[in-house]
Amino acid sequence: MKFLKFLPPLVILLSLLLLVSSSSCCNIPALFNFGDSNSDTGGFSAAFGPLPPPYGETYFGMPAGRGSDGRLIIDFIAESLGLPYLSSYLDSLSANFSHGANFAAVGSTIIDQNVTLSQGGYSPFFLDAQLKQFLQFKSRSQLVYNQGGVFKGLMPKEAYFPQALYTVDIGQNDLTAAILGNKSADKFIRNAMAEFSRVIKNIYEIGGRNFWIHNTGPLGCLPFFLVRVNLTPTNLDSAGCWIPYNKLAQQFNAKLYNTVIELRREFPLAAFTYVDVYSVKYLLISQAQKYGFEEPLTACCGYGGGKLNVDTRVRCGATGKNVDGTKYLLSNLCKNPLKRVSWDGVHYTEAAAKWVFDRISTGEYSDPPNSLNTVCHINYQD
Ligand SMILES: *[C@@H]1O[C@H](CO)[C@@H](O)[C@H](O)[C@H]1NC(C)=O
Ligand SMILES: *[C@@H]1O[C@H](CO)[C@@H](O)[C@H](O)[C@H]1NC(C)=O
Ligand SMILES: *[C@@H]1O[C@H](CO)[C@@H](O)[C@H](O)[C@H]1NC(C)=O
């Protein structure tokens, strides 16, 4: 401390200011989200019809466009930043975009899969479509804002775009497409990363500066995928998850991490936080009991009972015909969704989403270890 008094006061003042600013909160006025069902707050429902009950029952008391019994991680992010829940860009009823918009949709992929939903394929709102929607949103929202009156209260201010947080959670359906299509992992991951990078660059070029990028979760722990594989003990880990699918997810995540590092080098003025959602979800599934959860590999809402409670003919909330075509089957619901991890075999319960959010929001699982309050900080170690 002694040498401090020899330093000119200005230097001390500056270094104090630096200290303060490096730990200070970011003022995030808006949230723009891109992704799949992990963060869809109504896009798919607006386009293709609502999800059936009991979706939404735990928190909203009715289906709320989310693939869950309640809130998603993105909802907890919005709450934590003091922002309202995100309206989906596709929602034409009671949408309010004053603090952001959500472009995510159920079944979305990074790469256009060329197989429509009616053919059992994927969402038409793949990442490039979401980008185009965002670009249109950015310019047209300002025309609407400038009309004044009620419109002004429904659109974001122009100044919000560079200050906003841009969140991305996508890739899970690309993995699914690769698995079901028996595609070479290396090639599809390479293509997906090039496309991911291109989309982020576009957002940067029109002013985006704060990025919060989720990696993809442990696909091999999802009941909906476990029911498809011929479960052999050698391919199951100690948590009961299917090792080859989890390896694929990890392979994807390793490349995603490299992609984020490259983006940081290319855009030193932007803050990129890479969030290891995989590890947090895996921790919850592999040590569910310890954290007060039960049966992490069993769908709460599903059909067929047994260890997984998944039947691909009868999805959550749906009715279906028996193999003989006569009898209608009705999905069942677990007694306590608050203690469950998997809601419908693919998506997590609100309780699980909250658990995951509580861990990722601190920065403990992120690189750099930015918490949600410090997402605008550029303090990379590399
Ligand atoms: C979809 O079609 C386009 C144009 O034919 C092609 O370039 C692309 O590779 C296809 N995507 C997939 C995932 O097959
Ligand atoms: C839109 O939401 C914001 C924030 O919740 C609120 O202040 C504003 O009044 C809403 N606009 C309208 C027109 O309801
Ligand atoms: C998947 O690809 C591998 C090697 O490319 C091949 O041996 C295998 O038969 C394929 N499986 C299916 C179901 O097409």
C-alpha cells in the first residue's frame, strides 16, 4: 500500500474507476433470442397451432406456447434482467416487443433440413430464417415506433439494439437430424458452425454486441431418444444415458466453443459468453436424488409407463390409436412435476429449467465466467 501515495491521484482515480466498472452491472434493456424448443415462447404455436394441455399447467395454468409445464430458461433470464417475458416475433396477438423479441421455434435447426414438418421433418424457421426475421424486425420496428401513440409502447427503442443481450440456444435438432439421417457428424458439425458464425456476424454487423450462447444439452439422457435405441449396457453410462448420443453432443459443443473463440478474435468489441448448459443438465440428471428430483429419465407427461414413459405414437397431451387402430390412448401425467426433470421426454420441466438457470446465471459454468449481470464485460483470459 505504501507506494500508492506516490502515485498521482489521477492514476488512482482511474484505476478505481476501472475496478468499479469491471464489476459493475450491465444495463440490459432488451433481449433477442434465437433457437429451438428449448427457448420457444410461442413461435411454433402461433404458426402451427397451440400445444395441448397439460403444457403450461404448472405456471401459466394453460398452454403458453412453451414446450414445458411452465417457464423456460429464457423466461428466467428475462425475469432476472427485470424484463418482461419475450413475445414471439410470430405472435400477432397481444405481442409486446418493447423489450425484445423471440425468434426461436420448436423444431428449428441451424441448417435447413429440406424436410417439412408435415413430412415428419423440421421447423421452417431454421437459423437463417430467424436471422431474416430479426433483420426485418430491426428496421420495421423503428418505422412502427415512429408512428408514435400506442405503437411506441410496443416496439423497442433504436438505442436498445446495441445494448441488448442476444441469446442463442440451437443445435439439438441438427444433432437429431444427423442421428436419424445417419449423417457424418464431422461434416454436419462443420456446416452448422460455418452457418452459426455467419449468423452471429450478421447480428454483430447491425449492432449486436452482447452474446450469450448456450451449448447443447445431453441428448443421450432424453427419454424420447432412449426409447429409440436398443439399450445395451455397454453403451449406457452410470446415469443411464446413451453414450454415443452424448458423445455427439459433446463433439458439437467442442466445435461450438472453438467457433465462439474465433468470433471473439474477430470482434474484440463484442462480449461473447459461452454457457455450458450441457454440464449443468448432466449434473442434474446424474445426481437427481441429491438435488431433490426423482426419476430423471422418465417423462412426466407421456404414455406407456415403465422406465421412460415414452411412446412415439402418443405424445404428451395427445390421444392416439392403438396398433390395431381401434382404441384411443391418452397420455398420462406424473403426480409431482415439481420433482421431475423431464416434462415430455424431450423438454425439461419448469423445476429443472429453474435449477439449471440458477447455476448458469452465476457465470460458474460460463467462459468467461460472466454472470447474467456482467454479460457486457469483455474480460477474456486467452
Ligand atoms: C438442402 O438443399 C440445399 C439446396 O439443394 C442443399 O444445398 C443443402 O445441403 C440441403 N440441406 C440438407 C441438410 O440436406
Ligand atoms: C409493453 O410492455 C411494457 C413493459 O412491460 C409496458 O411498459 C408497456 O406499457 C406495454 N405496452 C403496451 C401498449 O401495453
Ligand atoms: C449408417 O451408416 C453406416 C456407415 O456409413 C452404415 O454402415 C449403416 O448401415 C447405416 N445405417 C443405417 C440405418 O442406414
